Amino acid sequence: MLYLKTVDKTNWEACAALKPKQEQERLIASNLYSIAESQFLSGFSSMAIYREESMVGYTLFGVDPDDQNYWIYRLMIDQQYQGKGYGAQAVQMILNQIQGRADCTSVCLIGYHPDNGAAKRVYEKAGFTEQGLAPWGEMIAKYRFIRSEKNE
């Protein structure tokens, strides 16, 4: 079972040390960069992904000030934990966290390198649909939250 824990002074170095596979390094920003970036993103959650006591990945998500939608800015699973379904589980945990927040909008967006086939498969499986390339070169995918009548 996976769980999320805030990146703080006790775990940031371990989180920064997580690495994707070598061939994926050009496809995603480093965790160190993302942890630093999170210090300047008001309202974003910078979280380590754990399985039991082992840190297996990292995520950064929150409301983008440009469009007021939730975005998953980063999602990475360490190279030694890839291929175990943790990415798909992490996406669902993140979406559940977002949906439970009072400021949840009707969609969540994610951007990823167009050559990142593994990311594309994980996001499609979770229910994201590609929207096209952004001006900055990332593929943008959108997830629509299903609302029950009592949530409206």
C-alpha cells in the first residue's frame, strides 16, 4: 500500500536522491529542482511517495495560478521501483487528494514530455485524455472529476 508524506527537512535529501532510469532523465525535471520549485509555489503539495517505510517516488501538485486548475507538475517513481504499478497507484492517490479539497475544480491537468511513453500509458489508464502540445513543448492531458449530485 502506498501513501504520501510531505517533503520536509527530515526527508528532502532522500527524495532528491531518487532517480528515474537513465534513459528517462531527459524527460523529467530532477526531484531536487522540483523541491526547490515548490518553495515558490504557494498552495502546492510537495510529497514523497512511500511503500511501507521505503520512499519510492515524488510528486508535486497544486492549483496553477495561471488557469486556476489543479495540475500535477511532477510525478516520478525511482528506477528501482518502476514496473510495479506504483505510478498508477500514485496517480489515483493524488487525484483522490485533489478531489477531497474544497478548492477542487472539475479537471486536473498534467504535462509530460511527448517522448515519455511510460507516462502516457499510466495517465491514459488513470483516465487522462491528451489535449495536444503546449507552447512550451509538453503534451497536456486532462482528467475530468466525476461529481455526484451531493458534491455539486
